Amino acid sequence: MNLVKPPLARWIHHRLTVPAVLLAALFLPFVFIRAAFLALDARAASISCFGWRIGPRLLLDPPQDFGKELRRVYLEKEGQELDPKLVTTAPDSVEDLISEMSSPSSDQHLDLRSFLLKTKAMLLKMDQKVQSARLQAVIFRHLASVGLPKSIHCLTLRLAQLYLINAAARSSLPPPEYASRLTNNSYHHIALITDNVVAAAVVVSSTISSCADPEKLVFHIVTDKKTCNSMHAWFALHSFLPAVVEVRGLHQFDFPPDANAVIMNTVKELRQSSSTYRYYRGSDKEYRRLLALRPNVFSLLNYMRIHLPELFPKLDKLIFLDDDVVVQRDLTPLWHLELQGLVMGAVSSQDLDQVLNTGLCVGKMFADYLNFSNSLLSSPLLGLQHNSCAWLQGLNIFDLQAWRKNNITRVYQHWLKLNRESGFTLWPMGSLPPALIAFNKQNLPIERSWLLTGLGWRMPDPDELESAAVIHFSGAGKPWLETGHAELQRIWQSHLNHSDELISSCMVI
């Protein structure tokens, strides 16, 4: 028998052998990987079931089946909380997960259910780390925005030292020949309450440099006991004549018994609120913890502005400035503004044209500060409107006689107490919300050009910045911090003497 293949058969054999080998090389790894994957997926299943899956479903299984199986297992566990130990011991990365799932010790537990649980625990662990990191970042950023820079701390300590060893730093403020101006209502009285020496220096310097007749100005600076000597030393060593500057610590006031009782009511209420708020356990405890770090939330100095009539019993009128402002225009016209029998003149967070056209406030409304879902605040008897535009702090003028007549301070204290007794459901702890209630219908809106706010958050329009009488660095970017905007910092720093020995040695600028 002739076993030699005909030429045509040999040609066909050689032409088909190479493609067959190539197809086998491509196809066999796929078969192996698919079988291995199905084996992992069905480790908990019986051998017979496993064989069935490898057979008919090897090539015909659509890819969606894995997703369906994953969803099925997930839905079985939906609503069930994972064991905290499982989350704590979960892998820290995908590489750790793969390594753990492929280790010999986990071989007998390797199935889709355990894979899903480990993956879910790993994701929960990662999410907890992310949330913790975000909270830490917010806290650190917040502390950076409210903390006292090393340069200002240095200046405060140097001034306190000078107060002890330098007689000039302890000289009378104001000098005795100017003391009568402190209670003379024909002068323009400006008050600020602060424990920041540099900030107070800028406010006084910028106000005087913008005033056509600085001889009419009388500044009343109220501070706390720890800063009093440093504040006194600065203004004793740096003369601002012909303007008059008074520096007094809260411990230096000699209040009559009735005024002292009113002030102590606020002090006691603030202490109770602080203690209750810090240890409150609620769903928003992390927010409360962060809020409690803000110095203006529980600072006694911040709440003392509600006691201006008690602090200055012989004055009829007062302009109040925050310590994070720069005055760019003469405040004399504001002093002569007729308040029409109302207690306060303040810029409202609204633009009259926009309010008329849209009915919306440019800034914040009462509803942004107060919880009108509480029946105490929504009562028609109270007369508060949730969509009313809130007035702005930073620059305010007060008729102290009208203030005393309307018992503004008592109303403020009443609502401060109600908020604490309600579990702080009327508003998050702060000094402005009760003031919005106390001064409701007692505020005369003044022109917006008097005050430009928000410079701690944004860079304003150049024309708006230039035309504002007072610019307010409300927000995190205070001008004495690195978080402030560089161009706005230069405006603030221009009111400090760069060649001053104390300023330069402590590197305030």
C-alpha cells in the first residue's frame, strides 16, 4: 500500500497545522482562566454543581452573571451592620486584599460571599479614614485661621515686659488733661473690644488718617486682663494725638451694683451655655466640637458688645468697630446720622435695587442664622421674618439712650437663655443670632458704601474696594494671618510703621 500522501494533501496539512497551533495557544489560556475563576466563584458549591458550571456555562455564561451574583450576595447582607472587628482588621489596600484572599490560611473560606464582606469592610475602613482626615484638615485649617501668630504673641510679650520696666509704658491713658473728653458727648466716640494689640493699632491709625478733624475723635478700647498691660503699653508708647485713646481692661471697670448684676447675668449664662454645648452629645457633635473651637463663640469679649450702655453709662451715642476692619473714609458723616429714634444704624445685607427686582438678599437672611422651624421663632407675636435681610457687623452706630429705653440687653439675655434651655435648637451657639432678635425693628439701614464685608473669604471688585468707607476682613483670611489675601494684607499693613522697633523685631510684617 502506498502511504505517501498526495501533494495536495501534504499542502493542506501544512497550511492547517500552523493556524491550529496558534488558535490552541490563544484559546487554552482563556479556558484555564475561565475555569479557575469559576472554581473560585463556586468554591462553596458542591462538586457536582461545580462540574455543571464548568461544562455548559464555560463559554456561554454572559459577563453580567458575575454582577448578578455579586448583587444577590450584597442584597442578602443589605441593612446588616458589619462586625466592627471585621472593619478594623480589614485590608488597607487592594494589594493587601488580594494577598490575603490568596494566602493558604484563607483557602477554605475563599468564596464570593467572603470576598464581598472583606471588600465591603475594606471600603468602610477607608471611608472612616477619609472622614477622619477631612475632619482633621478642617480643624487644622480652622485653628490656623483663628490662632494667634507667633509674631503677634512676641509683640504682646515684649509690650508686657515694657509695661513692667518702662515708666512711659505705664503712663496715663489718656493724659490727665484730656480725661474730660472721655465722657463729653460733643466728641465722636468710637469703641472697639479686642485682645489683639496689632489689630487695635490698625483700627485707630486708619480711622485717624481718614478723619478730617482727628481732634474730635475719642477711642475707647476694652480688652481682657491678660492683654490689658500690653495694650496699654502700645498706646502709651505710640502717641495718636490729637485724638484721644483710652485703654481699659474689664477688671478695671467700677460698675454700679445694678449694672454689675446685668453683666454678671451674661457671664453666668455664657458659662452655662459653654459647659452644656461642649459636652452635648447629638448627631452633629463633630460640628459642635468644631464650632466650639471658634474664639468668638464663647469669648466673653465678644459678648460684651451687648453691654455698651453699661460700659459707657455717660455716653449718648457710640460708633462700634470690629477689630478686623480698616477705615478708609472719614466717619464724621456717620456720627451725625439721625437714627430717627431707632437704636442702631447698620448696613443691611441687601442691595435695594436687587431686593426690589428679585426680593432676594445679596447677603444672609434671618433664616441663615435662626431656626424658623421652631415655634418660638416663627410666632407672629415675635414679628420675625425668615426672609428678612440680616444687618452686618463690623461698623455700627448706636443710640445708647434708645438702647437703654428699649431694654435691648435684657431681651438679648432672655433669648440666650432660651436657646440653651431648648438644647441649642434655636440657633447654633453664637453671639449674632440673639442680637438679630434683640435689635429687630430697631435697625436703621445705612448706605452700603459704608461697609464692605467678606474680605476674609474673597477678593472684591477694585472699584467696590476703593469706594468703601470701612473694609471688614470677616472670614478666615484675617490680614495678620498667612491665610489672608496678599493684596488685601498690604492695605492693612500700610497702617503699621514698618520701621517701628517692636514691629520689626517681632517680624509682624
